[in-house]
Amino acid sequence: MGKFYVTTPIYYASGEPHIGHAYTTVLCDFFARFKRMTGHDVFFLTGMDEHGSKIYRVAKEKKMEPQKFVDDIAEVYKNLFKALNITNDDFVRTTEERHKVAVAAFWKRCAERGDIYKKKYTGLYCVGCEAFKKAKDLHQGLCPDHNQKPEELSEENYFFKLNRYQRALEKLFSSTFVVPKDRAREMEAILKEGLEDVSISRHRDALPWGIPVPEDESQIIYVWFDALINYLTAVGFGGEKKSDSEKFKYFWPADVHIVGKEINRFHSLLWPAMLMSAGIDLPKTILVHGWITVNGQKMSKTVGNVIDPFDLVKKYGVEAVRYYMGRELPAQRDGDFSYARFEERYNADLAHGLGNLFFRILTMAEKYKEAVEKYGVFSDGKGLELSHIENYWKRYLEHFENYECSAALDAVWEFISFLDKMINNEKPWELAKSSDIKDAERLAGLLNFFLESCYRISWMIYPFLPETSDKMLVQLGFDAAEERKRNFESIYPKSGRQFLGTIAKISKGEPIFPLYVSDSAQIQINK
Ligand code: MSP
């Protein structure tokens, strides 16, 4: 099936993670798990951006050595990713030796290409963005993203010939390089204004915390130039070992970099230009997602509405948090978080929707298993054809392939309501009362159909809700670890599974999602 290399941005080690950082990482995890499930050799990278003025200043304010400071923050991020069940294959940090080597090697390539030169420059620098700003980018003299007045800098720095790549970049946007389309349009608008060369170093006195320019120790490499190269570092670029170059050859180019909208231009303009300069292939896709607001407002420390992802996991459980992020925060546009909406979604979709359906079906399977044992065939007449299941399955796969994971979840939940309605219409409990053999056969057919549907749903939710998926498989009578080893194609047999052999092993446990009642009290449904 081939390889799949997916990345998150590397997060600034200037503070603790919030729900926005959790979101991008969870989103990447959905794709990583989906691709593994469908037989790909996945490399999923996340990590920390640990250099730059902001981090240096915060560490100094806290009277800490910058390295100790970033080590501590990296631990918090790692713990968060554990709590969120993230399956990253590597965790890269820009203060690591392997990265410093990669950055120096990359710089040299661009320099040899003639794309780096020295120039005196005066400009406005926003430390929050770690970027130079033009007067027109500001609102009433302040950076709109950080509400801060940029600092005026006047220095002699190294510059990168970004302008040289203007034409080549223009061509990029006719393809599907940036997803979704309107994010590509935003980049085209920037290109229309014309790209200027960018400063890619600072004097050591102004920025003591970073990677020195090769052969000019008085200058430190600009934090974005340093940070973007992490995507190469982690797959072996710059490494001396044979295994490094093999890894690089195998995994590069990245299949998708997933980033928030505010850093689109660094990934869709600067990064491809840097790669072209260094003579390295471009990533295949930049997937740009919107921002999470809280009760309709931008998250900010000053407003005091920053949501701590650790708290959410503690309160609702990791599966519910992952579900909300997948379903309610579609990557294509901004999404909103509110506790009320979270609890509404949890109860409607997880406790009632999925949880209730599964509980109902397992209850029937236990009660009427004799019918299946006696008359059990998969398809027994109208409405029980496998094509009903395939229809939802196909849509789910297509959405995933198009990076639309909230739409993939929509397809699963439409399938769930289809099954709910079907149970209500077919009334298996009435068939069970009948002594007519035809009714017993219908009941067996129905149960097989419902169980097959649950089995499929357990796979469909796996990238999002891996623990629930395992629980479902176990309650359906399977060995979850063994099932995970299966070849993906074999999980949807052409003629449907017969639950004849396994029905005796079905054992309904506790409801997979108890109803969420209030802050402290939880009750169980279906008791
Ligand atoms: N260090 C840079 C990225 C370098 S990548 C080579 C950086 N770091 S960051 O810590 O600020 O993280 C930014 C990313 O976190 C965003 O692009 C996005 O993925 C995520 N989010 C931060 N706030 C967010 C929201 N409010 N909503 C959604 N995602 C957000 O930028």
C-alpha cells in the first residue's frame, strides 16, 4: 500500500499546550491511524520548536536556563500526547543535535545555490509571530494575532532569495498542493502582491538562543528557517548513517503537513521555496485547518478562556475529547468549543447514538441467539443486503481520502441512525414471539445484519475512538488484538460474515458510553 508521512507543526516550547495544540495533533492521529488501518507504512511526526526570541525571553523571565525550560515544556507535551492516545512515531526537538546537523546541511545547500546573501535591514518584528511585519499587516499599529506592538529592528542579517521562487510558487497553486481550496486562494493573493526576500538570521546579541549560521558564528538562524527543517531531520536528512539516507529516501516527501491557518504561508510559500533552493522534493499536500474559538471568542490568556486539554480528558475521557474534535471541529473551517455543546454531542452521539444502538443489538443477540444458531444466514431477504452497509463504508473511505474526517464521521452516524430506524421498523422482539419458521429465519437474518454492521462500525470508528473500537470488538466476541492484525480487505468479506460461530461468544458489558448527567454525577443508561 506504500508509505504515508504525516506531520503536525512543531509547537513553541514557550508555554503549556492548550486545546488548539491538542486539536492539530489529534487530527494528525486520525489520519495516521486510518492509514495504518488501511495497510500503509506510516510515519507520524510531531515535536517542539524550541529556539527563538520568545522562548528565550520567557525562560529568562522565569530565571531558568532556556534548555531546562524547554525540556520541562517538552515533557508536558509528551504527557498530553500520551493522555490523548496519540500514536506519533517520533518527537523531534529543534535543540537536538540531529536537527542542528540537518539545519547546517540545509543552509549550506541554499548558500551554494546562491540564494543567501547579507544585507542591512530595518523592519518591524513581532516576537509573538516570530516574523517581520509590514505596516499594512498591523491594526492600529498592533499585530492582529498577538495584540502587541512590533519592535523596530535594524541589523545586518542574512537574507534568503524568496523572490527568486515567485514564478515556481505561482505554478504550485494550480494543483491541489494546499487543501482546502480557499486556503490556496489566500496564498495566491499574497503571491499577487509579489514576494520579497526574507531575513533568515539575527545577530547573536539580539538572539542568543538558536542555531548559528555555518561559518558565521556572529549570526543565529531565524527560528522559522530552523523550525521548518524539522520535517526533514526526523526522516534522516543530514544524518551520516546509511540508515538515515535510506529512511529519507523512503519517507520523503511528506504526504501531508497539517497546520493551522495562521502558519499557512510559512508552509505553502517559504517552505517550498526553501526546498526548491536546496534541491529537495516538495511535500505533497499542506492541509490547513481553521481555528478553535471558545464560545465564539478567540482563545486568549487575557480573556481567560483558554481550555486545558488535560482537564477535558479528565472530565470526559479521552475518547469523548477525540470524538468532539473529529466531529464538531471540521478541518475546513473554524470550529467552536463550548462545554454545553460538548455535553450535548457526547450524550446525543456517544451515549444515545452509538452506545445505545450497540447495547440494543447486543441485548437482542444474547436473547435471540438460538435463532441465529438454528437458522443463521447472513442475508435472508429484502433489506438485508450487504450493499446497504457498503454504501456507508464507501462514503467513509472517500471522505478520509479527501482529508474530510468530520464528513467521514457524519457517514458513520448516518449509518447508526439508519440501523436505529431499521430496528424500530422491523421489531425483532415481535418476530421472536412468533412460532412461524419464516419469522425465525428473518430474525436470524436481521441479527446477522446488525452484528455485521456493528463489526464494521467498530472499524470505522477506530481512527477516532480506538479504545471504544476495541471494546466493541471484544463484546462482539472477537480478540481485538488479533483482529487488528488482519489485512484491511479481509474485514469486509464479499458475502458478509456469518455470526453463527461467534454468536455464543457475544457478551454485552457495561454500556460503552454512560450518559453524562452533570458535573459530578454520572448514571448508566439502559439499566
Ligand atoms: N512553532 C510554530 C510552528 C512551526 S512548524 C515548522 C508554531 N507553534 S505554535 O505553538 O504556535 O502552534 C501553532 C499551531 O497550533 C497552529 O498552527 C495550530 O496547528 C495549533 N493551534 C494553536 N492555536 C489554535 C487554535 N486556537 N485552534 C486550532 N489550532 C490552533 O506556530
